[in-house]
Amino acid sequence: MARLRPRIPALLERPADAIGPAAQTPRKDRAALVSIASNATLIVLKLFAGALTGSIAIITEAIHSAIDLAASVIAYWSVRKADEPADESHLYGHEKAENVAAGIEGMLILVGAGIIIYESARRLFDPQPLDLLGVGLGVVAFSALTNVGVSTYLYRRARQTDSAALEADAAHLRTDAMTSTGVLLGLSLSELTGNPIFDPITALVVAAAIVIAGVRILNRSSRVLMDEALPPEELEAVRAALEGHAAAELAGFHKLRARRAGSRRYVDLHVQFHAGTSLERAHELSHELKQAIRDQVPRSDVLIHLEPAREPVDG
């Protein structure tokens, strides 16, 4: 007799309401491509301006943009990977690729900050004269405006798709815009006073802001990778969906657990049914409960364990 092999692909098929966001929301990879193009352009401009002016602050801005470019490439890879369907090696899908990417982006930010601190400290004790600051000021101003526009676009896409990678990328660019504003201030002071010391001082302040942004991104991504519980408001939404179902056969629920992976939520719980409830009716009600939870918490996979009610159980 031929051995029966499990039909894994069939087991991995998800209903339309449980599929990843790629089929229902704007494309995430297009937003990542916009970020890649923006960062590549700004790197060239900043390196050109840094070479003309001799400003360490502008050079550090170019380094920051280079790190942002690497982060954008990682974000592009991660959002495409996260949208891949589940397979035999990844039965729960690939959504955590976005959280891994966000963690890598956070580490890249810290590495870049270390480079900036080293170069700025060295220049602090050996200030160099600055030339053609007007060109440098123009490039930095253009960079700040560009990053504000692109980061706003990425934040909007991140909210629409619940993408951790795009949110981290947007945070990079928003930080870059803020540091560019700081560089503008430092270079303007150097131009007005004729003292180049403001250039490395500004770069050090920029590095401090970059460190704060990197630590925040690492903190957010690590919480998801450690399977931290969903925020209280989302857990309350799950409870409200369950408690709002009026079927007489339902006795209660317990052992509610929920976590996040990328933009997807995973919810599992035990639901108790009164004596005499048929398996068919319990199964039907479990599907209704799953849909009620998905209506309250989009992009969620819900697993319900059916069991008879033996004693009162608090939700």
C-alpha cells in the first residue's frame, strides 16, 4: 500500500480574510524603492558638498544617508519576504522578516553614530577651515526637505500596511531630516562667526540624536521578536469580540494569548461550550468567533480550542 503523504500546500492555504496584507493594501515594496532612490541621490549630493566645503558635519550626513540606503535595501528585501506565503519550512509564514530587518536597521544606525562620533571628536581638536558653505547649506536644506517628504510618505504606507520595516525606514529618514536641520544651524553659525568649531560640535549633536533613534528601533523590534503580548487595547478588542457573541451554547473562554509577527497577529484561546452542544454547532460557532475577532483586530490568525464547560471560568 502506498504511504500517504500530508498535503502541506493544502494545509497552508488561508481564507481570504486571513491572507497577508499584500493582497489587500498598497504595495510595501514600492514605498521601499522610493526610499532607496531618495537615499542614493542624497548620498551623491552630500559627498559632493562635503568634498567642496570640507565640512565634517556634511560628511557625517552622507554617512547617515549611506546607512539609510542600506536600511532601505534591507526594508525592501524584508517586505517582499514577509509577503511570501507560508511553506513547508515556515508554516507560520515569513512576517517576522520585517521585525528582523527593523532590528538590523537599528544596529546600522548605532554603527553609523559611532563613526560620526569618532570623526567629529577628531575634528573637534583639529578644526579645519570651511569653504563654499553656501553650496553645503543648499544641499543640506534640500536633503532635509526631501527626507521630510519621503518619510511622511513611508509613515503613511507603514500605517496602511502595519509594516515594521517601513516604519523603521521612515524613522531613519525623519531622524536624518532633523539632523540635517541641526547641521544647517551649525554651518550657519560657522559662516556667521568664521569659527569652524561649530561644525564638529553640530556633528556630535547629530550623533546623539541618531543613537536615540537607533535604540528606540531596536527596542520595538526586539519586543516583537520576543513574542511580547499584544497591546492592552488590542487584547481588549479580542475580549470584546468574544463577549459580544450572544450564542446560548457558549459558556466562556480562557487561556487567551496573542502575539505579533510583522503585520500579522496570532491569537489562540480555549472556548467552552455548554453540555449538549454538538460538535458541528461548536465548530460553526468557532468560525463565527474567529470572524468577530478578525473584524476587531485585522490581519489576525485565530486558533480556537473547543472544550466542554465543567466549571465557571473567567474570561
